[in-house]
Amino acid sequence: MALVRTMRDQFDWALFVAVAAVSVLGVINLYSATSASPGHADLYIQQIYWLTLGAGVATLIASIDYRHYERYGWVAYGVGIVLLILVFLLGRSIRGSTRWIPIGGFSLQPSELMKVFLIIALAKYLHNDPKTGGRTLKDLVVPGLILALPMVLILKQPDLGTALICAFVFGTIMVLTNLKLRSLFMLFLGFAVSAPLTWFYLLEDYQIGRIVSFWNRIFGNDQDVLDSGWHTHQSLIAIGSGGFWGKGFMRGTQNQFHFLPDQQSDFPFAVWSEEHGFAGAVVLIGLYLFLVLWGLRIASQAKDRFGAVVAVGVSALIFWHAVINFGMVMGILPVVGLTLPFFSYGGSSVLTMMMGVGLLMNVSMRRFSF
């Protein structure tokens, strides 16, 4: 009983309310997004199931002292690598990508879980690293290898969006854990030098097409709106037609008349903006901004390096997912197929983000414990 009272007193209500608000708005938006699609009309019910399961997983993760996760960090990382390898042996291909392992009636996407496992592994390494001064490129060799192995496996699926998220989370953790400015510049230079290799040897044709479509649109030569530019074109129409207050719940024509593709997974923000306008978009973006800043606040109050890095990593995960999804929906970034945390439909995505929330809650509650 004493443990229950302690957890109740230390419970992070601000984090809980923010995540719950985004999740509830996501279910409401999903109901509207799929209402005109008979085959998808019950997805919002499945999403409620996933959110309920995710809440249970988050509660379990939050209830176990996060220092236990530090002890088994390499085990979690190893499990993630094994699951990524199993994708190539047992995986199911959808739209030319092999990312899912069928388990009964559910498809598990290991690359989603790997995001959390990667954060834990990097936090464990940095926790045990005795270096206190600014990190140089030499100091990035080991954490760089920790990133490289899952990133290569994810790119081979192919899944450019998730690979980019892993790289951005890695970069954010390194920058916020005292990376020297000169080392940061060299790191960006290295990514720039490797970009041509990625373009010619790792990207698929449809990924290259989306990037080319993005550049054409930026430079005023958007001529492929019926091909690789279709998603963004319809999304921009939906957002623009919402005006300031929106067309109203379930009254978005781009969605209801099936012009907007992947409206339940990659483009739910376009549905939300069309129905609730600029005002609704600001509210949703504000919730994500609060989540990220609150996560960084938790990191600043953590009592050890492992907890701080975990909180930074989860905050970066939410931030980059939201920024890239908003960017591709609004046409200022290429379409890479990333979900909007807690808002988009998807079992593996929901579970991953809820695992992250559980870790954030864990670090937040135990800032009083030691």
C-alpha cells in the first residue's frame, strides 16, 4: 500500500493529461477519417484497444525502477536486432516493403520497437561512459556503431522514415549530452558526404520519386500531382480548405470523397486541419510542443545520466516524429511514411510511443527516490 501511495503522490499528471488529450483527439479524428470507408470503419475501435493495451504496457514499464532497464540495456538491444533479422526470414511484404512479422491476427513491426531499444542502449552506454568533457568524433565511434547496425537493417526493409528517426534521435542525444561544436560540424559533413551513396545504393525508386517530387514542388515545377506528388497535393488542398475554424466534424470533403490517401496513418493531420482549421491545428501542435518540452524538463530533473538520456531520447522521438509528419503533410518535407505519435492509427506505433511514455513517467516519478 505504501508503494501505491508513493506512486500516486509522485504521478506526473501533466504528462498523463497531455498524452491522453492527444490520444482521445486521435480516436475522434480516426472515426471521422474512416467513416466514409466501409472497410476501415471499425479502425477507431481497434485503436482504442491498442491505446488500452499501450496504457497497460506504459503502466508496467513505469512501475519498475528504470535502473533495472539500465542493467538489461544490451539484452533489449540484442532482442531488437534479432527481431529486425527475423523480418527478412518471416516478414510479410506490403507495398514493396518487408517490415512486419505476422503473429496470429496481428503484424508486429520490429523497427518501431527498435526505436525504444536504441534509446535504452545509448543511455546505458553514456551512463557507463566516464568522460565528462565535450565529446569528440572519436568518442562517437562506439555509439555510432550502436546506431549503424539497426539503421542498416531498417534501410534494407526498406524503411527510410524509421531509419531517419533513429539517426535524428541519435543526433539529438549526442548534441544534448555535450558534443563539441566542431564534432557536430564534422558529423553533419559526414552525413552530407554519404548522401550520394544513400541515394544511389540504398533508396528505392519510389523513395527517390517522392524526393524528386518534393524538390519539383519547392522550385515551382510540380508536374507529377497524379503520381508521386498525389499525397502531398491532396493534403495541401485539405489543409487550405479548412480555413481558420475548419469545415466541421465529418464534413471534410477531401476525406469524405476519398481524395486524401492514407488518412488514418500518415495523413491524419490533414483530416484534422480540414475539419478544425488553423485553430484546431494550433491546438494539436501546441500539445505536442508541450509534450516535448515537458520531456526535456523531466530529463533536466533526472537523478542520473541514464534517466536523463532516456528522457531526452523519448522527447526526441516524439519531436522528430511530429515534425517530420507535420512537415510532409504540409508539403515542406518529402513524404517518408511516418505516423503522428498517439494520433495515427497503428498498433506497433501506439505500443512504441506508450513504451516511451512509460519510460518518461518512470524517470519523472523517481526523481524523488534517490
